[in-house]
Amino acid sequence: DNVCISIADLGSSQFVGDPPHHATGTTQYISPEILLETAYDASRDIWSAFAMCFELATNDLLFDVFHECAITYGEEMDEDAVDDESMDDPVRGRKLDRSMRSRRDSTPKRTPEYVTSRGAAMTSESESDEPDSYESIYRHLLIMDRIIGPAPRRFTAIATNFYNAQGRLLDHPDLEHITITDLLMMNYDMDSVESHELGAFLEAGIRYNGSERPTAADAL
């Protein structure tokens, strides 16, 4: 009955109500509202927990932003993948689209204040290996679009250097959506029943709108 629980390593945590900043959390687990530095609540942690559940089940990151895992999101995604490491690598054959490079280079530097309108906070103030580079944020949004579907207007309206007027990603406006269940069946030796059960569970928590994510008690 006398259980003692110690919580450690809160270096990048914050209190609900603090200004949003995408550096509060590990890149591959942060929710879209944190990635785009807009309004958030405690449901951001539900997103992170469900992203970790995928990793516990598969040993891969659900959002493999930096190409660290063997997970594939399908031929369309794999051929067009954008990452800083391979941006100018002729061997791997991946080059940053010129229009994307132009938008990244022309985006103004971030001011010290938190800017959350028109996507001004999503700038490339850092070196290419920083987690908040334009390319890594774009790829993160690209994976979300692929496995969740198009982002809601409240996100696309504040990140116009990533989304067009129709709310679709600038360089992938016609990206086809697949489900997390599809992703599981595509990558792992799971039967249909297991894939659908795990996929349905994960899809309940990996949702753009925090109000649609379950509470921790509901998830259990």
C-alpha cells in the first residue's frame, strides 16, 4: 500500500497555460498543436502516449521524422521524403524541391515573442540539424497527413508556409490517406484481426483535435 513513485527528467516539460513551444517534448512524440505552436491542453500528452504505444508494439517510431527506423509509409511517401541529411545527396537521390527551398529561405526569422498567427513561428532560424528546421517540420506534417488525413483549418490557417489556401500541404496537395491499420499491415507480420484491433486503439488517440482524444482513464 505504501507505493512511492518518482518522476524524473522533466527538462522539456511545461505547465498547461505556458506559451506553446515545439521544443517542449521529444520531436517524434509531440502533438500537432505543439508542433505548430498553437492553443493546447493536457490532451497533448495523450497524443504522445499513443505515439509511444505504437513504438512499444512495433519497435518503430510512428512519426519517423528523421528516418531512424525501417518503417515505410508507402511508395508515394518514400520517394518524396524530405530530410536535411539527404537534401543534396545524389547517391540517395533525394533533393529538396526548389520551391520548398525558396519558401524556407524567404521566411523571416522568428522574433523572441511567441508568434502563432499565419505560421510565422514556423521559420528556419536554425541549422539544418536542428529539430525545428523547415524540412523536419514539413516531414512531420506530411506523415500526419498520410496516416490521419488532412489537418483541420485551425492548423492550416496559421501555417501558410506549409499549407496552401485549400488547407493541403504545399508540395503534396494530393497525398493519399492511409489508416494506422494500413500502416501496421504494410510494415509488420500482423494478421488482419490484430492489425485492426491495435490500429483502432491507436487511431482513437492520434487525432488532430484534442477534444476527440480519450482521457487516460478511458484509454485504459
